[in-house]
Amino acid sequence: MARHPIQVVSLIGMPGSGKSTVGVLLAKRLGLAFVDTDLLIQEQEQATLAEIIAAKGHEALRVIEEQVLLDMDIGLSVISTGGSVVYSEAIMNRLSNTSSVVYLRSQLATVEYRISLAPDRGIASPGSHTLEDVYNERVPLYERYAAITVDVDSEPPETISGHIATALDSTKV
């Protein structure tokens, strides 16, 4: 296996797209640390994302998310972000300037199925929004900020992490 240059990779995509699962595998493959920003938020707030949304609302979660991502140290790592980071231009500018932003693209049906397996997951969106509304709102933002896009519907996480590593290698100058 080719030695990968040291780098920072940020994973963006819908909840259920595999950011945490693929992120751990990619970090191992690249010899980097793994950072899950949802866990950083939960540690800071001493509550799950769903609890934060229930107690303070989805807008409050986005404010907390922005503060955590703007304040965190960005070291040599693979960063798994929350699905709503693309609503913050400040976060996305920071990630775009300090890392390779990789969009894990999933079809709505895949997202719906995977979320059905973890119904307690907190999604930062108005309660009146359906999952399809959130999907349709976020996809153009993911596409806007992505340096690399990888489809995640039909292959196992190990294969997807390999595709990302290959794409990262080919984007190096």
C-alpha cells in the first residue's frame, strides 16, 4: 500500500451516510487521528444531540456546533462532522481552508433506511421538516463545499474508505 502524505480530511454528508463508520476506517488507513464532532458537542454539553434538540431546539444545536467546530484544534486527522455543518459558512470556510472536504453522497432511500435503524439520532432541523425536506435542502450545500464526492449506497465502508484514499492521492499536486 502506498504511503499517504499527512493530511486533514473532513467528511460531510447526511445523517446515516457513514461519516463516523467510514471516518474511523479512513483514519486507520491514513495513519491519522479520528475526530467525531458530534461527540465533541455531546461531551461539552453533557447531553446527546437528541436531548439538546429536545431541550433547546435545532437552532441552538447549530449554534453550539458552530462554536465547537470553530474553537476546536484541527490537527492531523479525519474529522466526521454533523450533517448540519453545511449551514454554517464560517465552519465550511474553516474546513475548506484546513482540510480536504469529502462528501459522502447517499440516496434518500439509503438515508431513510439507516436512520430507521437508529431512531434516537438527533437531526438539526425544524420539526415540521420531513427527512426528504432536509435532504433536498442540504444536498446542494454538500455539493457546493465538497472537494471530493464519493457515493456510499452500494459498497461496504472499507471499500468506501479505499475510494476516498485513492481520490485524496489523485488530488495531490
